[in-house]
Amino acid sequence: HTVTATDNTSLTGTSGSITTVVGPVSALAFTVQPSDAVAGAPFSIKVAFSDAAGNVVTSVTNPITVGIAAGSGAAGAVLSGTATVVAASGVATFNTLSIDRAASSTLDLMFFNSDNSISRLMSAFTSET
């Protein structure tokens, strides 16, 4: 990248080459949100590991786990499918999820940061009969 600047007297200057780099992971963001589905039917979600500027941190290969958030959904509801996946190029894709009972639930996604702290992302989701 280069930067070109012009002042109000028509002077223009262009910088030398500038390299931009992605910062450390600071957030999780859905790239494919959970959408309402039929109870027992498969649904997909995608989650990106992003830096403070919203850039996907493509070097991330952390495992990430999804579950039904405590206190949400139908009592005894079970989330089926592959609940832990490894991110590829900073994006985790869950293709085989389903919830067996109709209810409004909150999906809870979590992963461990490099300092062993936990990051979470939650999203409302409804499974219908």
C-alpha cells in the first residue's frame, strides 16, 4: 500500500510502500449467523477470529466449541453434530449442528486465547417444530 496526501495548496506527496498487518485476536464474529431451523434439522454457522479492526486473523487454528447457553432453550434439549471444530485460516465452520427440541435458545461459542483466557460469542436461535 501507499498513501497519497494533498494539502490545500495543491502539493501532493506519496509515501513509500506501507505494509499492513493484522493484530492479535480480540473478538469472535459470526460470518454466517445461526438462522431459525426446524427442530432436529441440520443448520450451519461460521465464526471468524478477528482483530480489533475487524480483520480476520488468518493465522488462527484454535479449536472452538459451541453449545446451548445455560438457562436457554427447552429443558433437556440436546445440541447434536460436531460441537468442536478447528479454525482454518481464522474461520471455524460448523456444518452438522442440530437441536432436538423446538425452543428459543442461545448458542454459546467459546475458545481459549493464547493467554488461556476464554473468549465467548453468543447468539439467539430458534428451532421450530
